[in-house]
Amino acid sequence: MNECFKSVHWKHPEEGKAYSVERFGVAHAKDVNSFHKSFPEYSVTPLVELCSLAKQLGLGDIWVKDESFRFGLNAFKVLGGSYAIGRYLSERLGVPLSQLPYERMTSDKVKQKLGSLTFVTATDGNHGRGVAWTANRLGQKSVVYMPKGSAQERLENIRALGSEASITDLNYDDAVRLANENAEKYGWIMVQDTSWEGYEDIPGWIMEGYTTMAYEAAQQLREQKPTHIFLQAGVGAMSGGVTGFFADLYKDDPHPPIITIVEPNQADCLYRTAYANDGRLHFVKGEMHTIMAGLACGEPCTIGWQVLRDHADNFVSMPDYVAAKGMRILGNPLPGDTRVISGESGAPTLGLVAELMQNSSLGWLRDQLKIDASSKVLCFSTEGDTDKDGYRNIVWDGKHSSFE
């Protein structure tokens, strides 16, 4: 098992040659946020300032956006699935999305116009739950395929929403292929954040949906500006959407935040693509043994990579124990700090920040990321304890590897 830190520092293209991030920018994110605000479950998730931790680690400040409060689903993923489905229905009905808020979207009148629909996706849990939740609210059907090793609790949470959900014997990327094959075979609507040639509309909409999270964070920061933003990545859809938002927000700033993308060693397709730097996407195949189940993706989202390629600064591949460390730190705060319940895919960025500042052997990486005592760090805890047994195994019992 590869237990090491690897990193690529990435240079942005010349001005005017970068991939456009307007669709993920502040103006459009405000519209996306307005759509989400129409949901009765909507509330702004907390942006937690960890002053004591920042002092302990020798940093200027640390903020963590806590997505465990999102729509009562314990994870951010519903933002992308709900918005993509909203956009799909908008296109199908010929109605602007601004005229299709939650109340109208879920009405009997709209359902009669649409007829019977089935939404299908592949997921380790959080995305599928968001798709199933939205389909359930619409009075429609959903089918969810989960990769081998997915948590039973996550499966049951999806089934509780009326979805036809199952754990397959496939890895994540093959489960995506299965979902797509059956979508084509049965006329289902594929709702996936993995994009490829010929399938980019819905993944792009999902990425736009994630910008609500970034838009809220920017509003909560007010006049404060992070010097560093750390984002975890699976296929790169969330990290791409959020990177796009902040690239737009700080486009006129001579010193924009340094954006670092974080992946597990066993599923570091974006790092490998950046490292190769040959104009091609690089995949991780086979089983991906990582506790970071939501990041166990071997094939980059094409749109996500295009954004990250031109607007992210660093790509880091790291061992699982760092994510476990992040979970423990967030769950056991220092005096004065707020507790954050963060799952294995929610905590890797904070874990990396802590490891960077505490591990003397990582001076080379601190230098590359330009992180020091003046740094103000923003992280996104994208999920809570969506697998409670797994959370306790890590936080209580000290597990830090999928091999244990």
C-alpha cells in the first residue's frame, strides 16, 4: 500500500487562455442559491471558525464549512443532484428554472405534465441519497447502484427514500458504466457528476449546484479573505465547481487564495493527470482501498479537470491516516472551538492542514503550498457521520486504513 505524500505544483495559463468559470461564478451562484432557498429544508450551513486550533497549529485562522446540516441529509451532495434535476425539468418543460421553485417543481400539475420518470445514478452513498430524496419529493422513481464495499447504513438511507438501491460487486467507475447502460436501455435519466464526451450537461449542472456551498461561505466570510483553500476530490466535480466560484470571485485580486486539491493515494486520478501533464486524463483502475469512500473514484470528470487544470494551484495525493486525523481533530475540539462531526470524505483537507503544520518531514510541502503563520485556511467538511459505524471505528477505535 502506498503511504506517502506526493504533490504537483501547477502553473496557471496566461491571462485570457484559461477555461471560463463564468458558469460557476458569483452571479450565477446567486441564482443557484435562490433555487435552493425555495426548498423548505433550506438553511445556511455553519461556517465554523477554529481560532484555538489555528493558534495550536501556528496558523493565522481556520474556517470549516460544516455540510452535515445540509437539508437534513448529513452531506452536501443534494445541492448538485437537486439542481441538476431542476435544470433537467426546466429544459423538458420549457420553463425557466427561475419559474420552477421547489413548490412548483413538486406539484401534481408538473408531475402530470412530466409523466413517470426514473432517475438513475451510481454513488458510494451521499450523491445517491440526494438524487433519491429529490426523486421522492417529485413523486418519481430512482435507481441507485453502489460500488463494492459501500456502507450498509448508506444503502438503507437511500432505500428509505423509496429508491431501488443495491450494492454491486463493481468499483465506482464500473458502477457508473452500469448506471449509464441501464439508462440507455430503459430510458432512465442519468444523474451523475462524472462527465465524458457526449454526457456533460447534467454533470455541469451538478457542479453548478455545488456553488451554493461556496456562495454561502463567501457571504459568511464577509470581508475576510482566505489565503488558502483546500478541497477534496473524487472525480473533481465539487472541487471544480468550488474552484471555479473562487477563481471568479477573486479574478481581479493580485493575490487570490492558493487552491490545493487533495486526494487519497489509492484514488488520485487528478494528481496523476496533473503529474503526467500530457494533455490526457489518467485513470486509477481496479479496487481502490481507501477509507475515503466518497473520494474512491478513478476517472476524472472532464469539466471538473478543465476548471482545475487552469485555476487550481496544487494537487496532493496523501495516505488515509491523514483523513482519520482530521476526523478526530474536528470531533474533539480545543477549548473555545466548535465541534464538527466530519466523515472520512469530509475531513481530509483539515487533516492535511494539521499534518503539514505538525510533521517536520513535510517542510518541502509547506514550502510548495506557501503555508505559514500568516495563512488563513478555508476547508469544506462535505459530510457528517453518514456511516456511523465507520465513523466510530475511526474516531473511537483508531482505524485509519481500509485494510484494517
